Amino acid sequence: MRPPFYIQTALMSKDIFILRDYARVLDASSKFLLVEHFENVSDLSFKSRALERIDVLIFDLHTIEVTELIKLKIAFPSKKILVIDSGTLGVLKSMSVGVDGFLSDRKNFKGLLDHISVVVNGEKALDQACIHHLFSYFRKELQSDLTNREREVLEELSLSRSYKQIADKLTISTATVKTHLEHVYDKLNADNKFDAIDKARAKKLI
């Protein structure tokens, strides 16, 4: 096992500024070295033997697909993978394939060094922005659950019944029907009744 001051890293990114900045930050530290750079997966495959000496692979998510990350995890199970991306979708995709760390701010150089240290020790490294993305996503998922009454109203609407027909069947006012539907649209992030019905069916809510 290499001593902690000799952690070797490789970066995949087409951004020459990221490469320049990361090389400067990593090589200036007393623990890390940037020893390889790949522009794409093909480049990485061509230099696959070079990966044998790498401790942490750093990926700009703009340069690699999730399916390729999965293949890398299978091919190099002992390698730690740190992903850099700023979006919620990037967080979710990365977490779904079991990456070891996620950094949402490319310019957070201290965070980069901290994340590398954490993943090398076998732990997961997520910054605050990443945690916020995940929390917001799952909160919306939880909030998308419809109440029994909202399901009933949407179910009736999916049968092409009018607001008045729905109100009469459920023994509520048409105003209440509209209120329930407003809540449904908000929870499902739907633009109209057709969109709401499609999304509810996709989620098996009706």
C-alpha cells in the first residue's frame, strides 16, 4: 500500500482549464499526484495498463456516460471513482452506479483534495451541494404521493368525467375537485390533466 503522501490520480476531462488547475493543485500538495490524463473513454482504454498504478480516477461527467462508468467499476473494482458535475441528474446517475465521491463545484480545490482523501480511506465523499440535490429530489418524490381523495379525483378524470360528474360521485363541490387537481398538478409537476394522468399512470398511482 502506498503511503498517504503518494496517492496517484488520473483525470478524464476535455477541459484544458480543469486539467491545468487540477494538475497544479494536486501536484502542489504533499499527498497527491496527477499522473495520467484522458480526454475520453477511448483514450482511457488505449492506456488501460496505466490505470494499474492509479488510486483515484477523477471524471468530468460531461466526458463519460453512466454505462461507461458501470463498465469501469466492473473492470477496476479496486479503483476509487470521483465524479465532478453540477447538476442533480449527475448526482443521481453517479450514485446509482456506486461511485465513491461526488464534487459539484469544479473550482472547489480544497473540496477536491478532501474528497480524494476520504474515498481513499474507503468512505463516500459528498459535498453539501450534492447532499442538497439529493435531499430536494427525494423530498419531491415523497411529496408526489397522492392522498386517497386526490387519487380518486384523478382516477375519475382519467375516465373522461367532468368536474360536476366527479363532484356528484364523490359528494364534494366542483371547487373542491379543482382544488384537489391543483394539488395533483403541483405534486406531479404536471402542466395539464393529460400530463397528470400520464405521470400518475407511470408511477402506478392510478
